[in-house]
Amino acid sequence: MRLAALTAVIVCAIGPALAGPPADAAHLLVGYSFDDEKTETGPDTFAVYQAARGTVGLSTTFRLSGWRSVELRDVAGDGDFPELQGSFPRRDEGTLYAHFAFLTTAERQEFNVALAGPRRFANVKDGIAFRLQARGGILYHHSNSMPKRLFPIRGFVWYVVDVAYRVDTGTYDLVIREEGTATPVVARRDQPNASREPRSAVELFSFIGDPGTDESEVDYFVDDVVLSADRPVNLAPFAAPGRRRLFVDAWLETVRQAGRAPGCPRATGPEDFGYSMDDLRRLAREAGADLMTALRALPHGAGRRIAKPAALGALAAGLEPVFDWQRGCDALAAGKAQEALAAFEEAARARPAGRVYHLSAIAALARLDRFSEAEARLDVLDASARGDPRLGLAAAMIGLERPDLERLADGKDEGLAEEFFFVLLYRKTWTDAARFADRMAERARGLGRPDDLWVEHAGDAAFLIGNDAAARTAYETALAARPGDRLLLTKLSDVAWRLGDTRLERQYRERVFGSLEKSDR
């Protein structure tokens, strides 16, 4: 069953979540019982980590409902731990209802279950919000920055857990029932979250073995995982198993956005401006505002105006780099590239991690014919953000500013050649782009240079044309030169899906996100 699909239907013998309302389809974030023939992994579903000798897999041995559950087996001293990790749309406010069941065959061995936010599994705000830990035969929950004893665990017994986590207050209700009993073994109300921090966001759940001492030999099972929200969540349908958008769609959407609002690239979220959620909360708190006010002050799409500083009061001072960026975008749209560059540079100095400032500066530098500086900026970004479609668009923007690009793009300068390739993609002359990439790959081979980048580019153009078989061949050739390249594996997964080869699509996708394979245990 596809995780996070709003239309998912969960058949649970244990009934609705006891700590909150039923998980109806309109509010469902996550739902799966592991009984479908194919349990899909992917960027919008979950990832499986079977590091060292630990394993994660589907099992028919123990299950609470249906036919299968997930089994996690840890091995002591192997230097790692198995993990089933899932994602869902980030919850920055309201209430999250979580429901799952677990059974252990070794009650004295350690395992952990957690709900966490963008700072992952650290005991800080936006880190771990809720954590259960089984250790030494006792189940604990981590509340108010410390583990607190709940009850002794019995082996080979299903425990059904319901959590109602209130993001705004940073508190939760916890109800745990033992299989076959009506009275809860645990019923705790208004418990502080793990870090004792209000407004601690959540977007991940995790089932693991022992992440600390590496002494656990646990073998435990998980079933009937359901997460729901207190209000409807609109998600796009899946384009392929585990993914809401193929990589070529991401490129096309980037080009469409650029066409609607020429100049600055589209911003994708707070991190694009150099702010973490914790940064925004701190700024809002210091200004006597709330998080939603800070979030609404950020542009969420190309061309969208942000709130005027006067309307934000004291909060505006902390968001000055964002206003500098908007000022630069206005100047760039008005043809004042030098003024725009100065504004982007000022924003980047204040928030160096803000990628959108650097992408915008590249556009301004290209307008000023300072091409070598623009290319140097792009090379720095490419080293840390491979796969961001805006990088290809930035290369096209540099190339479009060159009056003699077609004459210069003869293959002698690979940087110029790549700009020309992305200009062809931007213009949607995909057949010309494919032929150019083929020529560049042939030229590289003739000079004894690596050709895998140009072979990959040829595959990109072929995929956009709709020649999926040629794209697959190109990507497989490039992958032979760069084994394990996650972006190439993702592209191969997408092209296999379009070819209707579901077996190969799954094979490539699971090399990136892991897999759950049916076992007889």
C-alpha cells in the first residue's frame, strides 16, 4: 500500500485510534498494513536501512491483522542497526494522531520507536517529539528530556499504541493496550514531548533496533501503522510507486515557473532562504509573533509578493535577507542587474546557506556578462546540490545571455557546451539536445576523457522526447561509470516505470530507498 496516499484504506482488526479520532481518508497522512502484494518504498513513502548484518523484511510469522507484518532483526556488535523510516507532510501545528502495533520475541533486548521533525533524531526542538524505548525488559517513553518507566514487556504479545501529539503545546496523550484486553496498560495525558519544547514539528517516524551500545539482538515485528491529521491534507497523486513526480516533470515545472516569472528562481521553502524552522520560531518568539506569521512572510512561489516589512513589525528585522532578495528580484525584473546583484550578495552574506540567493546572483552576473563568475558560482552549487533542477535552469540562463553561444559551443569548452545543452532543453528542442549530447560524448571518448556526463545528458533529452528505450540505455551506460549514483538510479527507476518494466523500476528504486522483501520467517 502506498504510504501517505490519501485514498489508502486500512483494515485494522484493532479498530480506530484510541487516543484520537478515526483516521478517515480526508485526514490520512500515512496508512499501511503490509498486506499488499507490493509494499513500495520511495521518497514520498519510506526507506529501509538494512545496514551491517541487521535485516528488515516482510513476515507472515506474526501479524496483528491481515497476512503480514514487518520484521526487524538487530545483530549485536555489527556496528549498525536496522531501520524502517517513513516520511509524511510536515506538521507545524495542530494534532498528529499516530497508531501502530509491535510485538517482540526477545523482551529484554532493546528497540526504539520515534516520531521526529526536520532536525531528525536529536533531543532538541524539531528533533524527537515522541520516543518509545524497550530496554532490559521494560518499556519507557522519553518525556521531559528523560526516559520514564511504563511497564514490563511480555514477549510474543502484541501491544497496540495510540499517540495524540499536539504540536503547538509540545505535549501528547499516550494509550497502550495489550492484545486481547480492553483496559489499557498505559493511559497518560498531557505528557511533555521528548525535548520539552512547544511547537516542535514532526515529519518522520522510525522503527529501529539499538542505535547506541550496539548490544541488541532484538527480533521484533511492526504492524498496522496509521498517522492522521486534525485537518485535511492535500497531496498530489502518485506518478509512480513511492513518487509524486518523475524527475523530468520536476525539470518541466521549473521551466514553466521561470517562464511565468522571469528573473529570480522559484524558492522552495524556508531552508532555501537559509532559515531552519527553529530559526523562524526563535525570530517569531523574539518579535512577539507566531510561526505562521513568519512562514507567511516568505515567498512560496516565483513572482509571489511577500508581506511588507511594516506589516510584520519587529519580525521584519530578522527576515531582512528575504527582503533584500525580493528587492533584488524587483531590480532584476526592471533590468537593473547591478543593483540586483548587490541585493543578492547582501542577502547571501547574512544567510550563506540560502541557496536561492546564490542562484539569483548567478542570473544577475549573467545579465552583467560576468560569465566566468556566474559559472564559478554554479560549480560550487553543483557540488552540494546535484539533482536540483534549478541548477540546469541556471546554466541555461547563463547561456541565453551569451550572444555567441552557438559559435562558442563547439565542444572545446565543456562548460560552454553544457550551457548550450541546457539552452536547448529550455527551448524544448529536445531532439537537437540529444544529438548535441551524443556528439559531445563521442568527442570525449575520442580525447580519452570520461563521457558519462554527456551520456547521461543524452538520456535526459531522450526521456523528454519520449524515447524511453534510448534513455534507459544511456542511463545504464552512465551508471556503469558511476555505480551507486543515486540520481542516475532514480532516473533509471522513472524510465523503467514509463517502459512498463515494474520489476526493473522496483529494483532501481530500492537501491536508493531500500526494500521490504517477503520472507517465510
